[in-house]
Amino acid sequence: MGHDKNRNMDNQGKRHKTLAGVLCLLAVGMWAATTTPQRPLPPRDDPNKVYLLNSDELTFDKEQSADYRVLRGNVVFRKDSMYMYCDSAYFYEKDNSLDAFGNVHMEQGDTLFIYGDVLYYNGNEQIARLRENVRMENRDVTLFTDSLNYEMIPNIGYYFDGGKLVDSQNELSSVYGQYSPDTKQSVFNFDVQLINEKYTLYSDTLEYNTQTKIADIVGPSTIVSDSNIIYSTAGWYNTETDKSMLLKRSLVTSKGQSLTGDTIYYDRRSGFGEVFGNMVLNDSVRSIIMEGQYGFYNERTEYSFATDSARVLEFSRGDTLYLHADTLKSHLILPDSTRLLQAYHGVRFFRVDAQGVCDSMEFTSADSLLHMYKLPIIWNENYQITGDTIRIHMNDSSVDWAYIPAAAFATQHKDSVFFDQVSGKTLKAWFDQGQLRQVDVSGNAQTIFYPQERDSTLTGLNKAESGFLTMYLKNQQMEKIIIWPQPQGSMTPMEQVKPDQLYLPAYKWYDELRPTSPDDIFRKPEVKPEVVEEEKKHRFSH
């Protein structure tokens, strides 16, 4: 019994020692906790670091994959405000990088989403490289490609092996392209196509803003539609309003007509094109070109306008007609679509077989009549015709006849001071293949002409007058003249001719006004009709 008592006391002593030891350890632990703080967990708000937020399965084999961890199932990463999702990934935590596979999805806020099959992301460089079936969505803009590099700074995505960008208005494709979600600006290079439901733009270099819908033309570009074709190397085109500014000698062609200029403001919907600098409007159907430093043309109404060095060229036949005026207009008169060409102030024209000047002019296509107003003059070789107004009938772009309804005067230059002259109330001149063939004068017909020998020697001055006169010409020389009824006249030998007999009362010779070449139509000569006066004084002073 004594033995049992001693054993119980020993066991009790052992328990006391054990309890004391545990209490000592707790005391030491409590002291350590109060004197040595715990190491804090790494922060998860470093904007430069990639964080793993979720993975159904994580594998790390130090021998096989010492540099990365293998993640599978609902993998989620975060880099600042960008979230990245995938089915599986290799996570290179030390390198701040990852490789993601299967249902790759990048998401930033509620405006930017990027999808693909594969993602290679370098957090230090902040570049995401997505491959295969890539789709980048930014509100109403979607970019499609198989190879996209997305730089988080400066927030630009670009492809380099073919791609397409689509918004609410257009579809753009190219070999290389880039897009900025911040600025909405995109750049396209090589085999660029902008497809709109109304037209297609082809280019090698193009910039486009998905917010303004404006395409900036920065290289040779062609815009093709059912109604026209536009060619430009610089400028912009608003794909929403169909208005454009085309620079550097752009070209708009439509239905046999082309409009060229240094700068063209063009509205496709209204068909209106306004040109600043070196305008050329070419109507190949009617064989007419209108030029000017400023002008405009409306495709729908076919109204054209040119001023500042304005010129019209008519080239339906071998010899081109060149016409200049301060202002040129051409438009259609409804309902029969008669074309009216109007030229105002300082009109001058030149063609090899005919030249002319006047203040203003009108030409109507329905009757092929050309009306010349205010001091009109026409020349045909050595003939000059003047009047209050002149009406010219054209036949296949050649002069058929000319009619002067009042103050008619026709003059043929024989030599320096001698001129055949015909005047009357009205005059009608007939032409054949560009040469004057017949002149009919009605009312107070007067004439001075110089008969000549076969060797062209002038034999005298013949002056006559009556009610009517008809003159026939051959090879630009008078062949026959008929005066009726009851003509009155006289014949003065050349040696007896006096200076005051040389001219009819209304005679004027306007040789200084005559255009002598296509470029001479721009000359602005002074009106000096008596240019033979000094020669006349010299000839009759001896």
C-alpha cells in the first residue's frame, strides 16, 4: 500500500512538471508574439505586377518547371485594371509574365474586351501578344485578326499579318493595322480596303477615326462607287456625311466627265464639287473642257462655273477652239435639257479658222446658236466682221453662218492701207469648210472694193451703194458682187485715190484686238481701232 501511494505521488509530480512545461512554452510564445511582429503578406495593388486570382488546379514541379507554375481550369489573372481569363496557363511569376491557352479573354472596365486562342503576356513590357481567332472589341468597334499585339501603354493594338476593323459605318481591312481605344484613331497599311455600303476605298496607307467616321487620305487612294470614282493622294473623307476635302491635284470622274483641281471640296450626296486652284472639268461626251483657278460643278444638275483665268476648250474636231472670259457658266435648261454656255466680260476666242472678241457670249445647244454681245468682232483669215450683236450658227463645231441684225460691217484686208468694205443694216455671212463664201447685206448697203489684175495689182477704188448687196468669194477673194436695185457708184483709178475716199463712214480695223494664238486669248489689249492711220499718212504723203 505504501508502494502504491508513492507511485501515485510520482505520477502526480510528473503531470505537474508537464503542465509547467506547457505553461512555460505558452509564456515564451506569448512573449515572442508581443516582441517580434509577423511578416506582412505581399500587397496586391502594385499596378506593375501580374497577380493570379484564381485557378481550379495549380501544379508546380521544381525539377520539370522550376520557372513557372502550371494552372488549369477557370484561370484568372489581374494586371492593374486589366483582367485576363483562360482555360490553362503557364505563370512565370518571377518574370511577371504568363502564357495563356484556350478561351483567352482580356477585359478592361466595360469598354475593352479582347479574345483569342493564345496569349503571351509580358507584364514588364506591358505587351500582350494574342494569336489565332483574335477579336478586339471597343464599344461599337471590333477588330479581327489572327495575330494581335496589344501595348497597354500607350493602349494601342496592332496586327501585322492581315486583319479587319469593323464599326457601325465601315469595314476596313489591310495587311498592317493599328487601333487606339483611347483616341479611336486607326492606321492601315498595305492593300487597304474601306468597304461602305455605297462605295469602296482602295489605298496603300489610310488613317481612320471610328468616332468621327473620317478617313484621312495620306497616300494614293481610289474611291469607287456606282456613280463615280475619286482619286486622291491627300485629304479626308467623312464616311458618315459623304463630304470630303481632296488635296494635291485630286480627280473625280462621273459619267464621261472628270473634275480635277489642286483642292476639291466634294459632297457625294449632292454631287457638288468646289475647286480651288487649277480646275479642269473635262466633258469627254461633248468634247469640252472648262478651266479656271476657281470653279465648281454639280453632277446632278450639270451646272458648272469657272473664273480667274477661265477657259473653255472645244475639241470635237481637229482644230481646238480656245475661249476665255472673266466668268464661264454652263448648265441645262429644262424641260428639254438644252445646254446653255455663258461667258461674261472680256470674251476672247481662238481657232485656226476663226477668232473673235466681245464683252459677253451665250451658246445654246438646241439651235447651235452662238450669241455675241457688246462690240462683237469675228475674224476669218483676212476678213473682219462687226456689228451691234453677232449670231453664229455652228454645224459640227464649224461656223455655218453668221448674222448681224444691226450696224453690220465686213472688211477684207487687201494690203497695209487698202480694205474691201461692206456695210448695211443687216448682214449674213455664209461659210464653207471654215472659209467665207458669201455675204448678203440688206438695207442701206454700201461697199468699197478694189478690183485687181491677175497679178493682184489693184486697178482702182470702186464705191457703190443700194438697198441690197450679195458678194461671192473664192479662196478668200471677191469673185462676184451683185448690187440691186438701182445701184449708184463710181470707179476711181488708183493713182487718183485720195485718203478721204479709202473708208466707209463706219469703218474700223481692230487688228490689235485679234487673238493670234491659244495663249493670246488671255491678253487684255486696249481698244485701238485706227492702227493703220500712221501707215496711211506715210503712203499718201509721197
